[in-house]
Amino acid sequence: MEPKDPVIRYVASCKAYVNTLIGNFDSQHSKAHLTIWDDSNTHPYAMEVYISKIQSKINNFPPVELKLNGFSSFNNEGLKTIFVAIKELNDTDNWFKELYSLLGKPERKPHITVCKSLNDIQYKLLWEVYKNKNYVDSFIPKCLTILMLDAYDAHPRWQEYKKLPFTGGIYSSKLTPICL
């Protein structure tokens, strides 16, 4: 899911600053996006079958306003990621639960990556910068963007595969979405 332009520019400036502190890093050239899951092992044919099963449900699913609130981090197999955090609110939390259920995917922490695959030294340096940094913004995602890796490329990069728009009105957990 793609945030609005000011968020994209802010995350790009964060990535540029990180580069001045630690040099090149994984994800430094990726455009800001809200990651909800990644599956680098899906073949394009299997993805088409999957998309055909979820497309009408996604199209009827309503978007929700996502509020960004500071930074957070997580550890993935010994490497750390620093990201812009989504503020946890009832509507937002319920929206993500319903979205993951609709997608048939396990829930995970939705996030906008600033830098990933950091070793302990890099992480400690950068976390001192970002742990108390105040950043507040919001956006309403217009669509679910599916990215794919080119399995035949020696240095694969995530590329846009398909966009599935959310057209079900604005979400409220007080309302039951049509598609569920």
C-alpha cells in the first residue's frame, strides 16, 4: 500500500540520512510503502490464481485512515528493521485483522520500512536517532499493491505486479464490511 507523497518524501529523507551514518544498506532505494506481508517464493501463475480469488473481496473492502506515530523496530533472525509505526487504534487494528483474514495470510506487524537487515552496531547507532523521534501523519490507502520478485534475475528487486483498489467506502469497525 502506498502512502501519500509527503510520507514518501519523509521516508526518503530518513533513508538518505541513514546512508550518511552507515553507508549503503538494504532497502535504501525502495520507495516508501506499507508492508503487510511478503512472499518471495510465489510463482506468477500461483499469484494470478490467488489474485483471482481475492480481487472482488479487496475491491469491496473499505479503506481506513492509517495514523503514523513515530518509529519502532523489530528483530528478524538476528537482523533488525527500523520502521515508521502505525498507531494502534481499534478501527485500524480491526481493519488489519479483517484484511489479513480476507487475504488468508497470518497477521504480522504492518510497517513502513526505513532500514532493514541492520546488524547490532548499525541498529544501536540508528535507534539512538529514531527511538524518540516524533513523526505524526496519516493517509488512507487507496489500494492493495502486489509486488513480485523476478525469480530469473541474479539480483531480483521487488516490482509492482498489480494494484487492487479498495472501493468499499470508508471503514469503521462499527460497520460490517460487505465482503466478509
